[in-house]
Amino acid sequence: MSKLLVVEDEDKIREVICAYLNKAGYTTDEAGDAAAAMHKLASESYDLILLDLMLPDEPGESLCGRIRAVNPAPVIMLTAKASIDSRIRGLSAGADDYIVKPFDPHELLARVRSVLRRTDASELLADRLSYDNGRLTIDSRSKKVYVHGQAIGLTPYEYKLLVVMARNPGRSFSREELIDLIMGLDFEGDLRTIDQHVKNLRHKIEEDPRNPKLIMTVFGTGYRFRSRS
């Protein structure tokens, strides 16, 4: 069974999370701050890390980057910040998913199982992720995107859209999900706005935007990013 590290500074929340995970059959270790987490990671290997965004000694976003240097495990951010910018920063920092407090423990278990199912941990340490046989490269450190080795200009929305989808290859996103993730929960415009952003992004990263090989349309639902190759 998978071994998880729970990094959470509030003792009661950490205890509840571990209790539910243990009941579900997972093995857990605990850390109350960034220093304790890094100490654990120096000597142990984990299959998934649950990481609180607001720790007493270091922001969760920067800790996530340090974790990536020593452990390839997927990371699920735990955050009391409901704003879309906070979520995007977490995903851009390398998190594979996020869940907003307060959360239902059953939802947390579902997210854990989903991430463990879909994440190929061997790929997560890379700062430069390549797709379509190296034609497209995303440099997560510099937040630059390259096509055939040449940097391309993306708007903030386009970059967010690409990162969110590319970090979840094969997962179908509804237009509603993408609007919430990219443009914010308070967006009141037409859901089809996301179609225009996808169209613009395809023109920049696809060899043939009319016959896309990377951002695929899921008819009746939304879009998905193809599996890595």
C-alpha cells in the first residue's frame, strides 16, 4: 500500500487526515512544518505528499519546489485560500492537485486515489517537460514555453491553461472547470470564452491548429491534453 507524508501545522487537522488515510489502508508519516518535512524526505521515500499551503516556517509553494528536488512523489496542496490565483500558483509550483479547506475527508480520499492512479512519478522531477517528441517544451522554472526550441509568447491565461492541462495528461476538463481554474470562480462571462483561449493556444503550439495533436476536444464536455510522448 502507498506511503504518504502529511505536512500540516494544525495538529487536529493532521490527525484527522492521517486517521482517514490509515483507515483506507495507507501508511502515513507526519510533519508539522517545512523543516520537519524536509527532514523526513531526506531519509524516507513517499508515494504522495499532502502539503499545507500555509506553514509557519515557509510558504507551501516554495517548499513544493524543494520537495521536487529530493522526491518525485505527486503533491496535493491543502489550502484555506479559495482564490483561483492561489490554486494556479500551487499548480504552477509543481502541485498535481489541490483541495480547499474545510474539506470532506471522503473527497480527500478520492483525490488521493485519483492522483495516485494518474500520476507517473518518474516524470515529476523534470523542470523541463517535453511533449510531441520534444517539439513542445514547458520550462516550469522560467515559465517559458518553446516550440521547436524557440520561445513563444503566451498570455497569462494561455500559460495557465497549458500548465493545468499538460500536468494532467489524458484528463478531460469541462469548460466550467477550466473557467474556474483559469479565469476565477467569480467570472460571469460566457463559458465559450474558454473556447477562444483554446483556439488561440492551439495556433501557437499546434503544427496544424485545425487538426490538433496536443489539446484535444472532448465533444459534449470540453478538452483534454493528450498523453505524454
